[in-house]
Amino acid sequence: MFERFTHAARAVVAQAHEEAAALGHGRVDSEHLLLAVAAAGALPASLGIDQAGLRAAVEAAPAGLDAQALATIGIDMDKVRRSVEQSFGPDALAARGGARRKGHVSFGPGAKRALEQSLREAVALRDRSIGPEHILLGLTSDPGGGLEHVLAICGTSSAALRAAVLASRRAAA
């Protein structure tokens, strides 16, 4: 599949690894791919999301956990984070995402699904290669969890992201 990725799409995947590592996350998740697409300048401007705001949203979102799902059973992730940091110091949860080999950041299930879906999106659009826009469309194919939380913090949704990507493709054609 990766042989069909354009240079820009490969750069997005590499940047997603760097984003996850820089944030101290143990794996590349959907939100890291979104950060990487934004860093590449491939996020539709119509969404009104800037790089700094997106990074703040990713940092605020609990990695690997669905805060809304936990809230339904009475767990407030912000309260848990404050309590842990009060007891163990700032950034006590910085190495989120579980154990990892030194220097290695693996793909989480959401990122894997998004990259696999990016191929399907390219095929459906009759494109021969996979670019950053296909990665964005792949991200929107399985909304939920951390990505949806990050998008909500930024004032948008997976559906709005998908519509913006498709609209920018139509405008470019």
C-alpha cells in the first residue's frame, strides 16, 4: 500500500511519528496524523483550524482513551490528570500510550484504519496515488475516540472535515 503514497503523504506519515514522539505518546494515533497533515499545510483552510490550536487540542485530549465514554461511568479525565500531577508532579502522564521500545513509535488501531482507508478513498475517487487529502478522508471514515474529541475542541467534526476536503478537491479541479 505504501508504494502508492505520494512523497507528501509519506512525509505526513513520518511527521506523525515525530508528533507522537514529541508529545511522549507511545503510538501514532489518528490525532497525530491530523497534526502531521496540518504541519504539511494540507488541512483545508475553510475549517479555520490553526496549527497551534490543533496542537493544544491534541495535548488536552486523553491519549488512547475516550473521555466521553469514561465520563458516562463517572470518570473525569481532567480531574484524574490534575490529581496525578498534584501527587506526582507536572507531566507525570507524559509517557502515555504504554510501553514501547526505545526510539520506536508504533501505529495505534485508529491510525492503521485511517491509512488503510486512505487507499480505499483514493480508489473510490479514481486517483492513482494516495496523498494527504486521502489520509484526511481516511481519518473521517471511522470517527470516534480521540480524533473526534480533538476536532470538537477545535470547533468542528469528522463530517465537517470530510466535507471541507471534498469541497477543496472540487475547487481545485
